Amino acid sequence: MTCEAVRERLDDYLDGELGEAEFQDIELHLASCAACREEERGRRAVVALAAALPRRREPPRDLWPAIAGEIASPRRFAALSFVDARPAARWTAGLAAAAAVVLAVWVASREAGPGLETAGPAPRGVARPAAAGGDLDAFAEAEREYQRATGELMALLDARRAALSPGTSAAIDENLAVIDRALAEIRAAREHDPASARLGRLLVTTHQKKIATLRRVLKLTT
Amino acid sequence: MAAFEQLYRDHVGRVFALCLRLAGDASLAEDLAQEAFVRAWRKLGTFRGESAFSSWLYALTVNTALSERRARRRRTARVVTTDDLSAFDRPGRAARPDHGFDLERALATLPPGARAVLVLHDVEGYKHKEIADMTGIAAGTSKAQLHRARRLLREALAR
Amino acid sequence: MMTRTTIALVLAAMPAAGAAQDRINRTRPADVDGTVHIDSPAGSIRVIGWDRAEVAVSGTLGHGAYGLDLSGDKRRTTVEVESEGNPHGIHSDLEVRVPAGSDVVIESYGASISVSEVKGTVTAETVNGDIRVGEAPREVRAESVNGGVTVSARGGRVQAESVNGAVTVRGAGGEIGASTVNGPLSVTGGTFARARLETVNGRVLFEAGLARGASLEVETVNGAVELALPAGTAADFAVTTFSGDIRNELGPPARRASRHTTEKELTFSTGGGGASVRVETLSGGIVLRRHQ
């Protein structure tokens, strides 16, 4: 066997992918050829180094908030199947953050009026809050969850600012400001009418829109 | 959701390491790891328990990383691929910081195709057949890429 | 999600750097119902379906591009402007002819995109350009951040989203999901089985028919909503606004929901009921009228 032929098969030899006869041929050659032995040792070292690399590496920052935000907001094309869902099912399926589930139940338990179906079964382990005070706490907690998720997404967006043209960046900011103003208006309306289930829902869907908008911008500009 | 967060905590280290090595770029790796978990969440219903959850998740991660990379690479500045090695500067495991660091750096300089096969075969321990199934290349191509990657890696380490 | 073939391309065929060329004119055989993936950072992308089993790319490559990758197997063709460095400034003008039955996926940052005579699924994404999709894909998914999205297509399913741009859908039907933040959203012509339209600030116009048992949901925060439905539409309406006005030419006037709130609600049926129409806004005015 020539040195060239041996080196061509050396990786298969190292990986144990050769048949018995070829394996023996290579062994034989290596025993008598110092240069090929050196080559074999070098390649074996690389393979060993690679195999010894740490299998785990923690990301530099916690990715969970962004993941939770993403799976909490409605799927991209599922907006259509969305239409299928009864309003109550929409909440329990679409909102993933724990606090938002509490909110969903809170909203659903108050949902009434023609054209809107009654709530689906409450998710297991989540009690239907009865007292108004408790509801408001749950609501505030849900808003904090959304704000945390949007905060994370905003940080991601800011990290990408440099790659955006000034016009695009300004348009995005303007639209986020539109949503923030809308949120403020809904909150103000809720102060006058804290019992309105519809306002609660509108607040939640507007938060979701902010998350969906940020996600869309991040996805398209990446 | 809480259960899924626990799965995330258990597996994010390996998923991120895989993305980092396949992408060769730290910020892209964060996006890919994130995308992999989001896809996993959406596809949980298709996980039949025939394999371990971890194998299922890692195969899905590989698919995410390989399919996303090409599209994303085009739209963001290419310069980051070899310059942004800050993630590798972070001492990952105290175990073998020097070797690990040199090798990670050298890995990041490989052509993406060769790097992917080397990461899957030599780091993750997949067989050529499995790599072929996962990526759609022929097993023979996988072998050829592996040989090329090892040669380039050795040259890079020798520099 | 991309298929394994594309991954194979990534692994097996890394682009070779070629001499920059300005004008291009290249073809490649393709299945009549395969997928064509087009990626060009800026400029214009015009996709036209034809009856040949090949993909043909013509046009000019932008300054800074080092070539055009036209590759893949027949099931899946890739058309991609190759560049190093930040590609956003590379303005290429491409005309891509694809087999009419193809699925087409277009990704860009700043290109304006137009697609016509493609019958498969059309997916188009850009940040800063307009997207126009004409007759007659079976499904359209189009997303822009700062550009407008215009879809004129019969039947099928349409998902059209923009942040700042206008979304305009004409003559479609079947299912539609559309949203904007600030841009106006307009759906005219056609008959829908399901429609969900959402904006924050943009006004919404729906001037189209509803199929039997259809559902139409419209939600805005500040945007005005105008629904114009054909005479004889059989539907149940549930319409709410908090501080906007409701003008109803299809049924009774709105009333205050209770003495303690400014919320106005209106529930009524036309034609014996059937389709479900739900409209909710915070401060947008609502007009319900007959479609002329």
C-alpha cells in the first residue's frame, strides 16, 4: 500500500469504518512507516480534542424570557386557525405565561353577553379567582409578565439598531409608540371602568400585538 | 409552560453549544437556540417518545441551525462570522479552558459545511448515516466533508 | 421550514467566488410543482409564473454582489445574490420566471417584491419594500415592516401583515388574516368564510361578502372601522366601542352598555342571522353600511 492510499483511508481507519482486510493493510503499513504514523497520531489528536470539547455551554444570557414571549404570542400563520377558536379557548391556548393564564380565567369568568361564548374549562391547577381584589392583583401580575417579555424583545431590537436604516428604525419606534399610547388609553379607560371584561381583553390583545410586532421586526431584520 | 421551562433549563447548555458550533457566531447562536426551543414547543405534539427527548430535541436543533443559517447569513453582515468570537472568550467549563478555546476558535474558521459535519460526527458522536438523514447530504459527502474538516482543523491548530 | 435539500446545498456547495458580473441571464431546469427560493437584499424582485419546466433569472446584479447562486435540484431551486460584508446596500433588479405551479419563497431586506401568475403558495418577506401579489396563488403569506402589502388574488388563504405600511387585499376570498399597527387595512371584493383583521391605529375597511356561517372579527384600538356588507347578508353582529361612535345603517342604533361606563354596544341580526361578525375598538368610530 502506498503512503497516499493509506492517508486517504486514515480517517476511516480512525473511525473504525474499514473492513478487516483493509484495516490489517493499514496497520501493517503504519508499523513500517514513521511518516504515516506521525500523520495518524496528528489526526487522532484532533479527533480526541474534538471529542473532549465540553458538550454544554451556557448562553451568555438567559434565553427563556424571549422564548416564553414568543410561545406566548399567537403563531404567525395560525391567525387563521385562531378564527376557529372560541374566544375563551383563544386565551387559554394563546397565552402561555402563568400570570396570563390567571388573567385568561379572570377574563373568561367575566365574559358575558351575546356573540361571545362562555369560557372553556379552567386550566388545571388554576383556581378561578372570585374576589375582585385578587383579580386585580392577577391582572397587574400579568401586565408585568408582558412588560418583562417586551423588555427582553426591546433589548434584542436595540442590539440590532445599527443594522437598520434610520428610516426603518424611526418607523418602528413610531409604531411602538402608537401601541404604548394605545395601552395607556386602555389603562385610563379601565380606571373608570375596572369591571369591564372587554377592556381587560383589549389590554391583553394590545400587549400581544406589541410582542407580535417586536417579533415580526426582529425576525424580518435578522 | 413551567414544565417546558424546566426542559429548557435542563437542555439549553447542549442546545446552545450545538448552535454556537454550527453557526460559528455567538449572537446568531442565541437566536438559533431560541428558535429551536420555540419549534420544540410547537412540535411537542409530534414527539412520540420513541427516542429520548434529548435526542429528539438535538436533532431538531441541528435542523434549525442548518436550515436557518443560510437564510440569515445573507442578510446580516458576514464579518461577524470570524471576528465575533467573544462567546468563546468566556471561559466555558473550567475543565480544559486552553484546549477548548483554541479548538473552538479553529472550528469557527472552518467552512460551514465541513464544520457542521465535524461538529456532528466528532463532537456530538453522530454516525455518517445519521448525519445524512439529518441534513440530506449523501453519507459519502459527509465522509468527504469530515476528512476535509479534520485536515483544515489540524492546519488551523498548527498555526 | 427549509427542506433537507437546501441543507444539502449548504453543506455540499458553498459558493465559489466568481468575477462580478452585471447583467445576468441564466436558466435551470425545475419541476413544474417544486419550490423556488429567492433571496436578494435590495432592489427589486419580480417573479412571474410560466408554463416551462425551468427557472430563468435575468436582470442586473447590484454593485458589491459577487455573483448569483442559481442552484438546487429540480424540486427546489435557489436563486440568491451572493455577497460579502453588509449586503443591505446591494441593489439588484431581478426578474425570475418560475414554473407556474411552483411554491415561491422570497426573502429580502429592502427590495420591492412583485409576484404574478404563480399558482402555488407564495411567501414573501421584506423590511423596507412593498410586496404585491397578483393572480392566483393558492395561498399567500406576505410580511413587511415599513412597506405596503397588496394582494389581489381569488380564493385560497391570505395572510398579510405590515407594521407601518398599508395592507390592501382585493378580490380575494376564502380565509384571510391581516394586521397592521399604523397602516390602513383594506379588504374589498370577494366572499370570505373567515376573516380576522387587526390594527392598533390603522383604519379598517371591509367591503366584501360573507359566506354562510362565516366569521368576521375586527379589532382595533384607535383605528376607525367601516364594514360594508351586501344586501341580504345573514349575520349576527356584536359591536363594541368605548369612546368612539357607532353609525349603523344595517340595524338599530347603539346603546350604552350601562350607566357606569361609556362603553357602547350593539348586538343585532340581519337576514335571520348566521355568520358571526364581531367588532371591538377602544376609541375608533364604527360604521356599518350596505355595500353598494
